[in-house]
Amino acid sequence: MSPAPCIIKRYPDRVVFLVSSQCASYCRFCNRKRMVGRSKIRYNDIIDSISYIRSDRSIRDVLLSGGDPLILPDRDLFNILTRLREIPHVEIIRIGTRIPCSLPQRITPELVKMLKGFHPLYINIHFNHPSEITPQSSRACNMLADAGIPLGSQSVLLRGINDDHHTIKRLMQMLLKIRVRPYYLFQADRVKGTSHFWTPLEKGIEIIKSLIGHTSGLCIPHFVVDLPGGGGKVPLIPQFLLSKDKDGLVFKNYQGKPYHYPFP
């Protein structure tokens, strides 16, 4: 649902606000590849979208996306954030970005100081592989974290790139070291021309199962699939409930051993 030019509203209390059509680099598997890298988003469309958010009091959470919001000049980003912060019912602002990974030099002291003025502000960063966590990207994330901005990660499961539990486990552990909390592991969207990146749904569930019990719970992201036709994101989790009897439930633990949990 797009009730305004740059707005996607799929859930009751939040919207995606597309503020840029540009990125620092263009991912071959991008689910918005039909939109990004083309004509710039018009200023009037930004203003109309902010007016819509102001008019819809059900919106308490705004996710800035694109393209990449942090590709915008500081002044433009400041103006958008200022207008959103003036809306009483907007409680949370989030930014989805790949900039700290793909163009970490963009994370400057001036940008961080500006962002710090808009708490509560959350940033989710797109990392896909441990090799993307470099001294430069680590420094960028640490600058944001030092400003009190909670950081999360959003990764995409890609065949031949990161579709094994060793790579994902290492990625999540390294993210925590730079103060980025694993948040989502996405099933790759079925975008035209990207089938060579797709993995079976069972692969993602298998990877999450391999993490549980073998590393900190902080390292375990939600494995989600974005349903076709606008159905939204749904989490897929390993099954640990085995059966139910008159006295309670039977579970298996991460080692596959059964345990009985009695009813109260």
C-alpha cells in the first residue's frame, strides 16, 4: 500500500519512507533494483509524504529507506529528520543503510553529531559476509554506537556467498564485536535475474538451528521471508516441540535430546 508518493504502509503503526533512490553501491540481489539508481526523488514528494505521516496518527514508527538515506547530504537528512521529529505521534525513527559497510568514509564526526540530536534513533546496517567487517566499517559502526545509536544488522542469505552456518556464525559474532546486534537474516527475495542467489527455505532454518546452543543468543538473528504479494515478513524458526501428552509437553534441546516439561 502506497498512500503517499514515497510511503509504503504494510503494518498498522509504521511506514517505510523512501527518501533516496541512490546508493553508494548497487547490490545485484536488491529487491528494489527496479527503482534505485534512477531519477532522484522529488523534493515535493518528500514534503507530501511528511504531510501524510503528520495526518495519520496511527504512525508511531518511521523507517527511512531508499536507496540509501545516508547517501543524502547532511543538510537534506537534517531537514527530513527535523520535520519528522516535530510530529508528536512519531515516537521512533529508524534508518536502513548499507553505508557503514559500503562507504564507511561517509560516517563523519559531523554526520554522527547531527544524528545524535534525533534520539530515539535506530540504525539497521546491511552486512552479508565477515569480509565486509573491515577496520573502516568497524570504525564507522563504533562512531555511531558511541553516539548512543542502537545498531542492528540485516543480512541476506545468498547461495555460494554465505549460505553455510560457519560463515553466518562468524558474521554474527564479528558484528557483536563492533556493537551491531544481529537482527534479521533474510531469505533472498525472488527478484527477476537473481535466481542464482536463491536458497531453499530449509537452508535458512538449518543455519538458525545450527546457531542455537552453539553461540550466544545475542548472535542469533530472526530468519524471515518477505511474502510475495505484499504479505509482509514472517519469521521461520526451527521446531523444538516434539509432542504433547496429558501431563505436559515434550521438547528436544539443541543437542536433539528429549525433555518433558510438565503442565502447572
